[in-house]
Amino acid sequence: MSTVQEIESALSQLAPNEFREVERWMDAWKQRLDETDAAFALEEYGVTREELDRFDARMLAKVAEAEERGALRPFPGDIENDVAE
């Protein structure tokens, strides 16, 4: 079973009120990560939050385009093997 399947299985066993608690926790964690990313980008590269958001949007668009073209392949977790191919 993949990690995603394990997470989905665990979440499916939660009661609705427990799921909302997990959602709130995940939203708070994502907000904290976003703030950390923005602070790091500003400190390390002098990039503003707005510039970071525009970069993020451009990268997501590029990934979506590559996915549509079929140019992406799954990463099974073994970088050494993938680099050797």
C-alpha cells in the first residue's frame, strides 16, 4: 500500500468532527510553511511574498503543461536508479 493510500485509509476511518480537526491542523501547518518559505525567500534571495507567489504560479503552470504533454514520469524513490537510466 502506498503512503497516499495509507493516509486516505486512515482519514476514511475518522469521524466527521475528527476529520475537521485534521483539516484545521493541516491548514495551520500549511500556513506556517508558507510563512517560513516567504521569510526564507526574502532573507536568502531578497524575494517578496508577491514575487514568490508569482514564481509558484509559473512553476505550477509549467508542471501542468509537462504533465499534459506526458513529459513527467513517476518518481519511485530511488534517485540512484533513476539517474542511471
